[in-house]
Amino acid sequence: MMIAAIGLANPVFYSLSNLFDLCKSSTVVGLFALGVLVVLVSGGIDVSFAAIGAFSMYVTSRTLLALDFHGSAVIAFLLAGIIGLSLGLFNAVFVAFFRLPTLIVTLGSASLFRGLLLGFIGTTIVNNLPEGMVRFSKLTMWNSTLANGTTTGLSWSFLLFVLAALLVGLLLQRTMLGRGIYAMGGNLVAAERAGFNIRRRQLFIYGFVGLLSGVAGIVHACTMRNANPFDLVGMELNVIAAVVLGGAGITGGRGTVLGTVLGVFLIVTINNSLILLDVPSYWQKVVTGLVILVSTGITARSRAQRVRGVGLC
Amino acid sequence: MRNRAKTRESSLFRLLVVTLAVFASMSLLNGSRFFSYRTFASMCFQFPELGVFSLAIMISLITGGIDLSIISVANLAGLAAAFVLARPEAASHAGFSVVTAISLALVTSLACGLFNGWLVGYMGITPILATLGTMQLFMGIAFVLTKGHAVAGYPDAFQTIGNGTLLFVPIPLVLFLASSFVLQILLSRTALGMQLCMMGTNPTAAVFAGLDVRRLQLKTYALSGLLAGIAGLIVIARTNSAKADYGTSYLLQAVLVAILAGVDPRGGFGTVWGILLAVLSLQFLSSGLNLLRFQEFAGPYINNFTKEFTWGALLLLVMALRGPYRASVRRSRHESPRS
């Protein structure tokens, strides 16, 4: 948390346009991260969200184009959300009804979704997005003109991230559903004995991740102005790193929205500054790996000390 | 105990049926092409890599963890060897450079494995996260060392490891069988094997039984690292090149083989026999699918992505058929115990 806060201080030094850029590029990571946060809090892990995002993004774009649809982007978000939701529920069935380890389920389903998309649906990049999505991508909340005459603005899609963050925050902190998710992560058996309906919650959790991933997919397509089915998959680690960096424990029961948001900004900032500093891109993996190890290492150490202090072990 | 032995036998039997079923259906679909000598010869050169990777994953799964970094370790170790082998002067004293390269690769992989083990055992990082991080780290180091280029061109003496035969048996297969044999002995006949299974079944109980869990974790990941290094050597010898991101799809396939083999992903159980059968059935499937490309009715639909789809579907199907795991009775999540 501390590191995340210090890291947040860095972007202040950047120009307004870079700050807006940062907000824009953190939106997709952020939406994914909020979903991952909910899963991690419940004691599971999901590595299929990027595949779900790519799937919903591509299928939605192709469907809307095929229907020759000219309406607003809301429909695109709805459609992608529904596709994402159903793919997420697919995961949930395996987790909730077959009680399988979540890592292996989502590892399998990620490969399944990606294979389905690239093997059977299509591999060509959609360059002419549906009209509504193009309009959405050009919308900005406010504009400022820079000294050199270019205008820059904060994209509306960032608002989606803010809204999603508020929603997840309320969900986790203020609802019975959310408290149950924390309880599951703390101790599944105890949560079950305490009367929480585990199965229903797992259906909700994985469905919710799918929904968010679908929305994130559309945001990504709007930002990129194309729908590339090869995109998104491969960023799973960055997202998980962001969430873990934000203080969420992979063994469940711990994690906050604020921490996750800070973690997302830190990860995006690190990747962004590596580019700005002209660090060759092949260093990026080393840095991501180190960030994951150092942050999880610190969390693990401090937890160990706390446990020792209380004298539990 | 008897109950456990029974389930072990029945799951091996079921696996045998699955393997034969895959074999039969692929032979039916492909006809004589599948039964040719060439198909079998090429299969015998292909599956040992995946087999050794699966053994590496199995070791970590047995202890209740998982080693996601094996592919990165293999590539890094392979690169370490490749740097020695690809030097121009390597050809002139081939014997010396081959020995140096092999030992360098094994030392590298062992070091990577020990690092993983240290992170899991002594730092107390969850295996998933620790190896997720080192997977990135090791692959990143390999990228930095090579700038993304392949390091290729080794002496013939080294390439025999990947392409030669020993008494008509492909050398990769010999290496795989040897590793399986050693691992089987280790798991079933030594105290260490027993301790690994105990730790996987119940880490807390293992601590109270007086086992040094940290050292065991260190040994586990060192062993899986070493196996990954052997796989890396086979890979570079067979392809005559080493690359930072070779064979990333092997990770999912290795997990698939291990699950297919009846290894309990919650820890505590897994056999080498299962791995042997499972890797065979997966290779039949993979080669069969490849051959289907030449058939008119299926050809256009088969590509690398449909294979990816098949792996995923198979993994979920096998687990769903075997499950539900006794989740609420046993440990519901992987957590390394702290003392």
C-alpha cells in the first residue's frame, strides 16, 4: 500500500496530456483488475479474464457490423457484457458445481475461449468498428489545448473505471454478498457453516468477472479504434500484479478497491515510464517479474511477522 | 490405505482406456497415415519434451504447489548451453563444449529452481504467485540476454541428444524414461518421496510431524527446475536453436498431462505411470489432429488454435468427470505453512 502511494506521487510530475493518457491506459487494466480483486478476495484466481475480454470484444464488433448497426455504444457494451457474463458463468459452473481448483479451471477455459475465438470465429483484425463505438471513443469529458496547439481530453471511458470502482467498493464493503465473499476467502468451510450460500456466490463472482472483462474488451477496442482478436491475452500477469501490489492476498480474504486502483496506476505508470525512459522493451518482463516478487515477498514477510507477534504459531 | 490403492488402480485403468480410445479414434479417422512408421518415429521424438515438463509440474503439484516457471527455466537453461555451443570455436573441440554446455544448463536450471524454492519455502510466497513472478523474471532475463533473437547452430555431437538414437530408441525418449525411472524410485522408495506426499496432503500436519517444510519446498522446486533444465536441453538439441519464448504452450499441456495422469492438484498424490500414459494419449491426439489436416472433411478446421481449444476442453472435461473434489473437507486453498 505504501509503495503504491509513493508510486502515485510520480505521475504528478508528468504533463496533463500524459496524465490523461495514463488514465486512459489504466482503464482497461483497471476494469480487469477490479474483477480479479473480487476473485482474489474470495480465495480463488482467474486467469481467463483477458481471453474473455478479447472474445467479447471481437464477437460484439463482428456481430454489430454484420447487423449493420448504427446505434449508440451502449448496445455494444450491453452485448459484450452479456457475452462476458455467460463465459464467466461457464467458469463458475466448473468452480461451483464441480469444486475444481480455480487456477486450473481458468487456465483451461482461457485456452478454450481463445481457441474458440481464433480457431473458429476469425483471426482478421476489424478496422472499421461499429459507428457507435467510434463515436464513444471520440467523446471526452473536458478538453484542454496545449502550448503546441494539440488538444487533449480525458476520455469518457475513464468514467466507466471510476463507476466500476465505486460499484465494487460498495459491493464488497456494504452488502451481505460482499461480506460473504470476504468470509469465503478467509475460510471457505467456516463461511459455509456460517450459512453463506457458497455456490450462489461463486456463480456471482465468476459471472461478474466475465461481465467486467466484456466491458473492458469494448473499452480496449474503442481506445485502439480496432478489434484485434490477438490483443489482450498476455496482459493477465500485469493485471494480477497490479491487484496483488494493491495489497490483495492471493490466499483470499484481503484486498480493497482503493489499494487495487493504486496498484493499477503504479503498474501502468511503471510500464509507461519504462517507455518514456527509453528502456528497451525486453526489460519490461524482468521489471514486471521483480515487481510481483518484491511486492508479494513484502506482504508475505509482514504477514509472517504479524502472525508470530500474535503468537498463533 | 487399501482404499487409496484401489482408487489409484482404477484411475490408472481408466487412463489406459482413455489412451486406447484416443489411439483407436485417431487411427479410424486417419487410417493408414496414422499407422505409418514415420508417424510413430516422429511421435517418439516429440513427446519426451512434454513428458519431462509434465514430470516437473507433477513434483510441484504433489506438494500442493505449482511451478508455472518451468518453460522459462527450460528456455533460460537452454540459452545458457546455447551460448557455449554456438561459439565458432565450439565445433573444433566439440566434446569439451558439449560437456560444459550441459553442465552449465543444469546448473542454471538448478539455480532457478532453488530460487523458486527459496521464495516459496523461506519467503513464504504462495507458489502460484512466486512462480508466476519468476516465470516473467526468467523469461525477461532470457530476452535481455538475447534481445529476442534465437541462438542457433550447434556441433553435431550435441544435436544427437535431440535427434539421435540409442539401440533404435530415440535419445530424448531414453532421457525421459530415465528421468521417470529416477523420479518413480524417489517418490515410492525413499523417505524424501514420502515426505513430499505428506507435505502435499496436509502441510500443517507435516510441520507438527517434525518435517522441515522449508527445506522440502526448496528440494521440490530445485527438482522441478532441474527437470525443466533437462527438457530445455532436449528442446534445443532437437531444434538446433534456443529462444527466450519457445514453447510457451507447453505449460498448459504439461498441466493437462498431470491432471489427466490423475495427479491431485490439491497435493498429495501423483504417479509417474500416470504421466507416461497421459503424455502418450495427448501425443496421439496431437499427432492425430495434425494428420487430420490432410483429410478433406476436417482439414480446413484444424489449426494451432483448434488445438488450443481442444487442450482447454479436454482439461475441463477430464477434471469435471473426475470431480467433485472433496473441497470442504480438505484444505480449500494452497497455503504454505509457517512455523
